[in-house]
Amino acid sequence: MKTAIWLYLFLFVAFFDLHAQYPILTPFAVSLGAAPSFIGLMMGLYSITHLPGNLIAGFGIDRFGSRIFIALSLFGAGIILLLQAGVTNPWQLLVLRSISGFVLAFLSPACSALLARMASNALQQGKLMSGSGFVHTLASVVSPAAGAFLVANIGFSSAFYLLGWVLIGTAICAVIFVRDPKSQAAAGPESASAAHSTEQPAPAANSETEEEENRGFPWLLYALPIALSCSQGILSFELPLMATNTEGMMRTGLLFSVVSLGGLITLSMLFLNRTRALSRTMWGAFMLAAAYYGIATEAPLPLVYLLLGVGMAKGIIFPALSTLLIELSPRSRYGRTFSLLSISFSIGAFLGPLVAGHVRDYVSPYFISFIVLMIAAAILPFYGGKRDSSSAAAQFR
């Protein structure tokens, strides 16, 4: 539990640091002379360079543990921010953001796998995932406004320089305080042999473990994180374009904070954890699609209320989706499971800004968010995961 507390603290600092850049990267790129289409390309490349890192992380975390990947990811991201403080043209920023995408690809699957392995049962895993989502959301509530405030007072370069050193300091603390939990999978062949010689497992247990390892993978589940990150990428692309001056940049930062505040509200509703993970995931997806439809059609509601709904839906989906994936994955494959989840997020985050940059003159990009979320929600019940002895309809009780 001590490791979980430290991990939550490091996650808070890391996510605070990263989300503080959301409202300031687009204005910074514009100040360097970047066009909207170039900004969309930059955001897309940042996401697509996650893919090789996610692939490496999937097998590396299962073999070497999470600690080394968490520390190196944070340290590398801090160094890149220090370099980013001195860029003078959009192409330099594009290269650094692309490298940053690869470096940060290890952070999320490493943290999620570590939290999943720290729990001894599904209930504890659900609580730890909800705690991770709560810390993530809490950091993202104040960080966008804080990032805009920093730039307004000390400028882009100084803000990036400060955020970079904070990440480097967090990486050093992670090396000191984070510990990987000991497990038979990580103990190596000697401990496995010793355990085998002292206690012969029952045939039924062996059969159950083999069945779990050979279980079909729920590929359709990953359509939702693709749609979710695509819609988030569109939102991250569109909102900063509203900022034409310092006052507009501050407003954009506050709007991002409103989204995170909505997530914080639903994450605080602990009674939601009593509902089945599949039910929470589906209803959250429908709620998110409805919120984006309201933004696309310019519903007669203030934008701040619609963005609050976006955040509340995300606060339902993220812990529920992680819990559902844990239920369907053997402990030895947590690294690969969350690596694929990160890959799905990366694909969607690449497509979102890219599509928004090319269609915004013809149709509202938020309408694209609505369509992809509805498609993902519609195919979610057919994910093919292992069912319990009750009927499939019980999943929605």
C-alpha cells in the first residue's frame, strides 16, 4: 500500500505536468508560425510515435517490471521539455513532440500494470484503478489553468523549463520509492521450480490456469479506447483554436479544467463501482456521445455544461474499461493488455486531430466524435469476453 501511495503522488505530479501543456502547445506553435493543419499533424505524430513504445512496453513490463519504465519515461519527458523551451521554428517542435510521444508511451501501461499486480483480488484492482483515475483527473482539473497562468506570467520558454525540471525530479523520486511487487511470474525459473517441488498444484487448478491463458482476446473492446481518444484529440485540437490572445488562452485552460472537474465528480461517486464494469462502460460511452452531439449541433446549453458532461462520462468510462480488461486478462499478461490499451489510445489520438484539421471547414469535428463513439458503443456487447454462468443480460443489471 505504501508503494500505491507513492505511485499516486508521482502520477499526480506527472499528469499535472503533462496536462498543463494542453492549452499552451497550440498557441506556442502558432507563435512559431505553424498553420492549423501543421498543428494537427504535430498532435497526430505525437500520438502515432506512441505505437513502437507501447509495443516495447507490453513485453518489457511483463519481463522487467514497471519501475524502470516509469522512471525512464518521466526522465526522458523532462529532458525533452527542457529542449522544447529553446525551439525557434515549428519543425523543431514537431521533432521534439514526436520523440516525446515515444518516451511517454511507457508511462501509462507501466503504471496500470503495477497497480493491477499490487491487488490480490478483483475488488482491490477495481479500487486501485479508480484511485488512479481519481488522481489523474484531480491533476488535470487544475493543471490546464495552471499552465495557461504560467505562460501568461513567465512566458512559454520559462514554463516549459520549469515543467521539465519537475518531471526530472519526479523520475528521481520514482527510482527511490517505487517498488515492483514480487510475484511468481517475476521471480524467475528458480523460484518457480522451488514452488513446484514443494507443492504440486491440483489438476483442476492447472486446467483453469491453462484455460485462462488460452482464452480468446477481446479485440472488440479496444474499439472504444480508439473512439474515446479520437474524440479527445478532436477536443484538444478545437478548444485551443478559440484562443487568440492571453485572455482566450486562460479561458481555454479553464474549459479543459471543467472537463476534468466533470470526471472528478463521477470518480467520487464510489457507489458506481458496485455496477458491472461492462454496464458502466456502455452507459458512459452513450453519455459521452450525447455530449459531443450537443456540442456539434450547438445545443441551447452553455458550452461549459456540455464539457462538464464530457468529463463526467469519461470519469465513468476510464476505470470501468480498465477493470473490464483486468477481469478478462491473466495476471501474467497485464503488461501486454495495457500496452494494447495504450496503442488503441495512440491510434485514436493520432486520427482525431488529423481528421479535425481537414474537415473543420466542411463539418463540425465534434460530429465525427459522436459518430465514432456511437459505433464503438454499439459493438461493445459483442466483445467476446468470457461470461459467467449467468445470462448475458445480467451484465446490464
